Amino acid sequence: MQKIFYIFRHGETELNAKKVWQGTSANPDLNNRGREQATELGQKIKNYGIKTIYSSPFLRAKCTAEIVNMFLQVPLEIENKLHECCFGDAEGHTMDEIGKKWPQLMHDVLYPTPTTWDSKYPGKNAESKHQVFDRINKALIDIAHKSPYNVIGISTHGGVMSSLLAGLKSYGLGLPNCCVAQVNYDSENDELTFIKMI
């Protein structure tokens, strides 16, 4: 049996607009542009057959899921394991500041590969993209096991998506706000496969 996940990044926040790395220490809501993006996303995927949505608990993902669900009208659940990566000491700093302080590390975290995805920023509770992949991969497989539905929406974060796609051997993909990735679950081998960006 196969299940389809449509995994989408939240809409823009003011910190996104200011190019500040959010991670887990900030919990902003969407700005006006982010709400417009989420509305456009809902219109885009309303006919994809999604029967339920699971969302990260963070406001930016939850609000995106709620706006999308105005078009879908399906059950919406919060799944804590879908939260954004913890980026340690990089959180709260602009991309320019991080790039000056940790240029190679920033590149490795933004564009994880099998040789770099164990890299992580210094600081308490910081996660590598490998660690995040393990968390997200398990969360999605658990959802596939427990959900009665075959087409499932996931509202989450850019760091989560890049970690997942790196673990599924898909590298260097652009992940703007409200982008959508299709990932399929196959119960025969209990694995996820990246299909395409939509």
C-alpha cells in the first residue's frame, strides 16, 4: 500500500522578511505576505485529494495549515515532532551575520549532503540535519501507520524539509515559503521516497 504526503513549508514571517534565522527560539506568526502565500497554497492544492493535515506546533506552520484548511476542510492535527530544527547559537541572527561568523558551516547546514549533514551550529540543543532527518522520517512513517487516509498534508518548516530531502537523496532544491514536496510512503518496505517538487 502506498500513501502520499504533500509536505509544505509555512508562509513568510517578519523574521523571514528580515532574513533572520528563526529555528526553535522564535515563534512568530505569519505576516500579511505569509497569509497571502498560504491562501495561494490552499488554492493550489485544494484538488490534490488531501484528506487530513498534520502540522508543526509552531505558529507559522499552524497558521499556514489553518489557512490551507479553509480550502480543504479536513481534520487538522498538531504533531510536535514536525517542529523546526534547533540551530543553536545561529538563531536570532541574520543570514549575513551567520555567513560572516560561520561561512562554511552555514553552507553545510543550508545545503546538506551525506558528507556535511552531521554539521551543526554550536549551542545548547542544536541539531544536525542528520538528526532532524531521523526525527522527521520517523514522524512521517508513524503518521503513515496510524492515519486511515492515503493522502496527507504536512505543514512544517524549511529546515525540516531540507533535512528530509537530503535524507531521501535529493539535494540543492530551493525551498521558498509555501513550497510543496511530494513524498510517497510504501508500506511494503516501510520507506519514504521523494517524488517531486510541485
